[in-house]
Amino acid sequence: MANDIAPREGNYKAVIQGVSSLDFKSTTNIGANPSTHALLIDGSVSYFPPYTTSDNFIKGVTSAITDTSSTQVIAAQAAGIRIYVTALLVTNSHATVGTFVEILDGPTIIWKGYAAEVGGGFSQSFTVPLKGTAATALNAHCVTTGANVIVSAAGYIGA
């Protein structure tokens, strides 16, 4: 019974500062993403994905990392703009060498996982995004030389 309140479709009236009132219809479970919501205002539909608008989505992927050097996953953004990581996928295709893989905010480790040999790796979705430092790249590096690791990351940018 603790979590028995679910979003419901329906007609609502909202009072917003500076606006006397606004009639709208809330819809839930838009498409295949149950966390995306929409508002129908005066016949127009506005979608609200989690965290931000699609204009601020960002993603990146490395080429194969085979040594211990730091490799860029997502480039640094403009001054004052941070990278917020919401998902990671790390895979290792080497036949005999596994490695720890460190995800870096510039030179600082912000996440770490193990990528076993022969297709090992890890994936992580962050309910609370990993918050990067403004104007700093998201990087990755292997702790062990000889693995064959690819890192993919997705998220959004913001202040």
C-alpha cells in the first residue's frame, strides 16, 4: 500500500504565477517510455522527457580502448555547461584479458566497474545522474593494458 498512488489521465486546472488559470489534460505512458509525460494545452501536445528537453540530450562512444590512457567519451562543453550522465554501457571483447574500467570527469574517477573478458562489461542507468564539472570532458580508461573495451555514455547537458 505504500506506493499505490499512480499518475492518472484526466482534466485539470492549474494556477501558475502570472496566469489566472489554465485548463489542461494530463496523459501518461506516452509511447514506449512510461516515464515520459505530455500535457495537452489548448489542443497542442507538449512532451516532457525526464530531466530535460531533447535539445540537451548528449551521447558518446569510444573507439576500442586497448591501453591505460584516458580516452574521451563525450567532449567538454562550453564554459559553465556540465555533462550529466544518465546511462553507461561498457563492453570488453578481448578473449583473455579482463579489466576494471574507470569513468572520469576530467582526471577524477566518478564511476568504476569490471569488464570481464569475452564480452564482459557492465551497464548502469543512473536515477540520479552523475554530475560532471563544467567545461570538462567525460573520459574513460582501463586499469589493465591489453583489454579491448568500448564505452558508451548518454545523458544531457546543463548548467
